[in-house]
Amino acid sequence: MMGERVGKDNDCYFYYYSSCSKGEMCKFRHEPAALRNETVCLYWRSGKCRRDKCIFRHMEIAVSAPDLT
Ligand SMILES: [Zn+2]
Ligand SMILES: [Zn+2]
């Protein structure tokens, strides 16, 4: 299964949208530089982002979800 990358490559939903209690133990990415950025990383999308502190989001941002309650 090449190219199946999980964990630190993907942003932590809780870190960006509320707060993540796992801190350093979290297996997802916590990147302060990307906090206020709503641009999805194109490299990440194609599975090629190797930047350590990428300022772009490593998650799909749902812009047109009408029933987010
Ligand atoms: Zn987290
Ligand atoms: Zn990236």
C-alpha cells in the first residue's frame, strides 16, 4: 500500500476547530502556522507535501456544508 499516508501528514480536526487535549501525543498534525489559513495544501492533496512546517491546511475544508450544526 504505497502512498497511504496517515498521521502527522494530516491535520488534527480538533486542533483547528476546537482544541485537542492530546497535545504532543496526538497522531495528527498540530501546526500553529496553519491555524488561520484556509487554503488547502495542494501538495498534501496529491500526497507529496514533505514540508515540516507547512503553512497550508492538510485537511479538506468543507466550505459548502449547509447543515453544520
Ligand atoms: Zn490533535
Ligand atoms: Zn503542505
